[in-house]
Amino acid sequence: MKALPILAFGVAALFANLVGRGNAATSATTTIDQAAVPTETAPAHADDCQGGAEERVSVKLEPDELLRGRAGERLGIGVHVHAHFEDPASLVGAVEIIDDRGRRLGATQNLDVRRVAAKQATSYRVETPDGLRDGYYRVQVSVLARAGGAEAIEELSTHELYFNVAQGAITPVTHEEWMTKSQAGLAFQVR
Amino acid sequence: MNKLISMSAVALAAAIFAPTAAHAASGTIKGTWVNYQNQGNYCDPAGRNCTGSRYLKSEYNVLHPISDTKVYVKDQNGAVIGTGVTDANGAFSIVWNRASTPSFVRVYWQFEHKDDRFKIRADGGGVLAKWTWEIAVTNGGVTNVGTIAAGNASAISGLANIYDGADRMWNDSLRFSGLMLSRFTGLTIRAYSDRCPTACANSGENMIWMPEGSQFRPQARILHEMGHIAAGKAAGARMDPGSYCYPSQFIPGEDEDCPNAATNGWSMTSTEWRGVALKEGMATVLGDIALYWNNAVDPRSCLSAGECPASSSTESSVACTGQVGRSAMQMVRYLWDHYDARVDGNDDIQKPYYVFVDTLNAIPSGTSWGQLSSYSNGSGGVDSWDSFHSWEWRNAVLNHWSGATETEDIYFQNCMGVF
């Protein structure tokens, strides 16, 4: 086993600044909330927008270790799911290993059905099979989260992580390498 | 003598035809590009009134034309020997020219709009592509390669889905504005980028950064970010100080310096500075219009790879409690009532789509109230963290739009609160 550098794959919405605080004021007032207005300097960041809307469920795929199997290496991957709902949420999910031509390898693995408290996170761990032939592969994780009662809120997200196998050795790769060095760019003929 | 004339004629003929020797072989390639549509935010008639929806469940998880995009024919060495574009059905017909007949060609799709409105590139700027198998061609021949799929049900292309979202935004929304026809061009979308965890845009750089995970959530990602680009190009200047840290949510010791902090996030229902709510609401509505006509019965706006839930309806009545005039969702509902043709309450305005960008373009520059940089004190500081806010917007529509459109009723109907 050898440690992998932590690679920043996936949607890594960082909610650290929001944890522990409400997203909405609960005051029943109909007048605008007149906050104290400090006269300070505007931040000098250039983007038109600080970022898109935050996810109610953030999913991060993080390759964390390489495991030596009898037929080569396996990649251990942490699947970190953070539900940001105001209510407890139920999580279901699926994991697939797919090669660069879209072929599924093995059966789809289900993530354990879990219920998490409001604004809480949970982690799963999955491993790629050993004995993969040389080539490029992706791990595809789909997570469906549902919160609330009669008016349930659902959020579905799909995330991917790419890796290369060469003589049994596994290396995580970027999406750009996936698109330019694998056969993922090769189109399909519709017959 | 005759022989000399004959030889001269041969030499002359050789000289005349010599330039064409560089294109001694040519032919035509025909085909159709399609993609496996996997974007969320469709409308499912099975459980919802989809009147006025432009993206139905029947278009989801099926092959869909890749329309209005550039296509290249390359020889066995990778050299471009022909270019063309697809039509609305994804079909193309391209003449290739080469010094000799290539041993084979491939057809490439590089995620580029036919009129250079936008293109998708790698995070580092490199060209990304889909390409065909080896295609045998003949000099003077017409080769029909049939239907080419950029992705299918087992190999879904995230890039192709981002492209489709961008094409919808252009084709079903932005191109209906004369101002956007003039200004919205050359946008680069950096896909699978690490720059912003939730996607971001910069109209000055004319660029959008899309992270992994955003490819199947069009409304809150590619449509929304292109909405920011459109608004930025229309206004021509920043309209708020850029703080996403509203004091009521600030926790000393946990959050960054507030309100200077730009790094706190937002959601459709979070409490924000009013200018931020306007900005994010505006970008969202510009994108929503790509998915809904103005007669939509149940338009919704959400962040999901599936269908939007009922709670994300942009036509719902709003209870005027809680954060008043400070959430993006309230702004979306206020702005949607500018545009929609359905009368619910006092929203019988029905302005054309371009009221949004044309009004932004008409707002005068300056730092006074009602001007583009009204948040600024004129010397690099901020004297109104809430500006440019929704009441300034209401006045801009009233002052600058022909017919002096009054949106005061829908302003209060959607809980914009105070002036």
C-alpha cells in the first residue's frame, strides 16, 4: 500500500464557512433587514460572480490509497457526501467502473442507503477491481438525496474520477488527459 | 513550327493548371452528429403541466442533434482538409480538398459554435474533441458516414451536454436580443475546471469555468453563468461590490472579514446583499428563459441533474416573511413577472425577453443612486453594500424602457420590501 497525494477531483463545494449558520432569516418582519453598513473597501476579486449557487448535496471523490492485489493494484476512493438540507436527508447512490469506450466493468455497486441529520456529512469507501487491463477508466458515482416531508426536495448529482492502468499500476488522471490520451474522444457509429 | 506551337501550348497549359495540382483530389463527406442528452431540469408531463416548457422529459436520455457547430475533416496526418457546420438537425456536408487522396479521413467536432458565439476548451485552454473512426474516401466521391454519436447511454459525454446547454442558451434565449447579437461572441467555457467549486464567470475575460459535476445541471450552471456573461456585456461595468457575506449570516471567528469577504457562498434562498440577489436572480432568469416560454404554466429553477421540484416554481406566490428582497429566488420571481404572459396577481406586463439586457445597457454610468456603480463612494470605497438593488432596477426599467414600464406592482407582489 502506498499513499496517494490528495487530488482535488469532483465538485468540492466547500461549505466550511456556512456550517453552523442558517441560510435564511426567520424574522416575520415585512420590512427589509437593515444591516449595519460598514464603509469598507470593496474586495478586489475580478469575477462577475463569486460562484454558482451552492449545492444542497456536495459530493467529492477523493482517491486515497493504492492497494496491492494479486492481479495488480486497486484504487481506494473516498466518496464524501455532505447534505446541506435544513432537514434530515436520505441518501442512495450507485458506483460504476466504466472504460473509455463506455463498457461497464462488473456489476453496479450500490452505496448503502443512509439517513443523515440536517447539514451533516457521511463518507463511503469504494475500491476499483484489481486485474484491470491497461487503459483508461472512470469511476462514476451518482447520488440521490431526498429531504423534507410531504414536499420532499430531491437533488441528483453525478460525479466522475478518471484513472489509468499501466502494467497493473494505477494513476489518477485529469479530465484533459482522459479526453486527449484515452479513446474517450472516439465517437460511436449509430447503425 | 507546328511542333513548337504545340509544345508551347502544352507548357502554357501546364503553367495554367499547375496551381490546381495542389488540390488534385477532392470529395464530399456527409453525416449527422448527435449526442446522448442527459441534462436535468426537463419538464415531465406525467406529473406536471408542461405547457410552455421548451425541454421535455421526452428529450432526456435520447440521442439529440448537435446543431449549429463547426465540423472539421482531417486527413490521416491530422491536417484539416475541409471545414463546415451542422444544421439544426446535426447534419453536415463538407467538401474536402487535398493534393492527393488521403488514405482515410476522420471527422472532428471540437465543441465550437458555428458563429463563434462560444466554444468549450480544457481547463488549461487546450482543444478538446470528439472524432470518428477511419473513413475511406475516393477522389470525386460522396461519402455518407451516417449518424455519429458523441456519446451514448453507456458513455455519456459531459462535454457534449455542456455544449447542448450553451447552445440552448444562445439559440433559445440570447439570440433574441439585438444587443446580444452584437456583443455576445467569443466566449470560452473552460470545462472540468478546478478554478471555482460551483462554476463562475467573468465577462471581462469572456470566460466561464465549469467544474466537474456541473455538466448535467444546466439551469444553475451553464445557463446561469452565460446569463452572467450576458448581463456583464450588457451593463459594461460591475454593479455590486462583490460581497457574498451578509452581516446577518456572519459568525465572528468563523467567517472571513465581513462584508469584505467574497468567498461565502449563496443559494436561491440565502440572505444576501440586495445587489447580489439582483445579480444572481438576473443571471438565473436569463437562463430560465432558454427552458421556458413566457406562457409556461409551471416554470421552475433549480440546481439538479434531475427534474426541478415543485418548491422551485418561479410562478408561486411568495409569503412576505423572512428575508425580504434579499434572496435570489425572490428576485427570480420578480424578474420572471416582467416577462411572463400568465397573469397571476398584478403582473400583466409581458415585456419581451430583451427588456433585461437592454435595460442593463441603458443604465447610466456613475456612482450616484440609480447609476451602474452606485455601490461605490467614487474613490475606491463602498458606501452602499446593497446597491445596485431591486428598486434602482425598477426605476431603470421605468426610466429607460420605452413605454415607461412600471414594475412597482410586481415589485411588492414578490416581496421586494422597501425602496
